[in-house]
Amino acid sequence: MTSLLQSLLWLSCLFWTLSSHGQPSNCGFIQSSDRQAYCRAISGGGSSHCGFIRDTDLQARCRAETGGSSSQCSFIRDHDMQAACRANLGRSNASSGSSGQCGFIQNPDQQAYCRATSGGGSGQCGFIRDSDLQAMCRAETGGGSGQCGFISDRDMQAACRAKGR
């Protein structure tokens, strides 16, 4: 159960990274101090917020996604998170083939989420078994913030709303 929750938490972080136009005021509803700092950093607060993150993997990801390079992703120990970091940076740099990094993700739910948000569209969301992550995926791929209401995890729901779609 704990590893599933951790997977959901880092995926909610991935969701946040897909927009540089989040609503930082909604970040305050996130209870985890690390994830709140991450949300603020990628929602326009900049890399200075990354220093408040205690989790080293999330801190490296934060630095990569707030102006760093994909080399920052190399500091992430979790292999799935590292691949998602590279896929996200590839997306934001408009490089082709960013979804190819999704193939390195071993968790099937995380891989489907990555493919969906890397241009595969909402059809990929149907392959996600976890209902919270599936709703997050649908919100990101065009379903809008109305999908956030289907998320039962409070931090994940706040992250979805911070996205502001």
C-alpha cells in the first residue's frame, strides 16, 4: 500500500510539471511540505523553492524542471521517476520522441500515464487501473479540472486543482 501511495504521489508531481501556468495559491492546500514546495516551484516560484524539499529524488526533479537540464534527472535514484523526468523535459523542450522515455517506466499505471501525457491522449488513460491516477490523467489530457473531483486522495486532488485547467 505504501509503495502504491508513493507511486501516486510522484505521479501527482509529474502532473504538476506538465504546466508552467499552475495556480500557486492552490498549492497551499497540499499537506505534504515537500510536495507543496515542489508545486510552488513549478507554478512560477522558481528553483529557490526546490531547496525546501527534503526528499532528494523530488528535489533533483524540481531543479531539473525549473530551469535545470535533463542531467539533473540523473540524480534521481528511482528509475521510474528518472524516466518520467526525462520524458517531461523532452516534452517541455518540444523535442520529438519524449514519449520513448516512457517505455523505461516499469510500473504499468505510471507508463500509461506518461504515454497519455506525452501526446498519446486520453485513450491511454483507460489502461490505468488506479482510479485516482486515471482521473488525474483524464484531467491532464483534455478532461479539464472537473475530473479532479473524482480523485479521493486530498493531496492529489489539490495538485490537480493547482494545475488550473
